[in-house]
Amino acid sequence: MTSLVRRGKLFSIYKLPGFNFIALSCFFMLYAPIIILVGYSFNEGSSLALWEGFSWRWYLTAWENQAVQDATLLSLAIALQAGTAVFILLVLGSFERALDYTTFAILLAAMADVASLYALRRRQPGRSRPYRAWGYPWVPALYFLGNLGVAVALLGARPFECAIGLGMLAAGLPFYLVFARRGGALASSGKVE
């Protein structure tokens, strides 16, 4: 490992005169415009030059937009899953255990894919099929059973990691139900195809 040495001592940029002032100035120049913009977003008026009083007006107007609501819910879902993933990695503590958890989650997703193939074929038999599943129904069934076998073996060998995978699945279900309900409402109103 190489390091910069000055007169027998290790060189550190943090010890240079004025470093703290320059670093704080850079942070101020980067974040001050954002803070000002957020502050003025609560302005009653539409001018950035004149403060007309505190108001939630612009946020209420934005919230009336369905795309903003969907984006907010999606952002919350992503934040929840990312936070949960970080927590899981901290709890598991090793790459091998994290890999077992991830493998189990991927197996669940693969089985859900196959199950959705069967559900779609059953619910909408007349729908056009631009892509055919080769060997349907036998090959997808074998694939499902293979994934199920590996998942059961992993569940027996690593129950803690698998329980975390099932917990992650359960954490995502409320968001799925919200978006599925919204999608169904939009489809029945004729706003989507």
C-alpha cells in the first residue's frame, strides 16, 4: 500500500489549513439552493421573490394528480424495500447468508412467474399469445417443481434466511394490493387499455 509521506508523517488532506472552511462552503453552495426551493414551495403566492405566507396550496394541487399519487406510493414502496434490504444485510452479517436469502427470494419469484403463466392461460384462454411457452403445460410444471424442490431444501437448511425472504414478500403485499386495486379501478373506468 502506498501513501504520501511528508517529512516522515502521513499526508492527510483533512489537516490542510482551510479544509474545513472549503468543505463547508461547498456543502453550503450545493444545498442552499435546494433548501431555499423547498422553503419557497410553501409560499402562498407563485413568486419566488415575494413571500406571501405559509400554505400547503402547491402540495395539495400536486396531490390531486393521479401520477403524483402513484409516484409517491411507488417511492414509498421502494424506500421500504431498500430499508428492509439494508436491515436484512445487517442482520444476516455474511455474504453466504445473504446469498441464501437472495436465492430463496429468486426461487419464490420464479415459481410466481410460472403460476402466473397458468393463471393467465386459464383466465384468458382466447387472448393472443405472441410468445409460446415451449412444452406447455409440462415444461413449465417441471420448472416449477424443480424450483419448489430447491426452495424446500433451502428452507430445511437455512430456515432463518428463508423466513426473512418470506417476510420481505409479506412486506410487499400491501403495496401490491394498493396498486392492483388502482389498476382495476382504472381499467373499469376505461382510462387504460
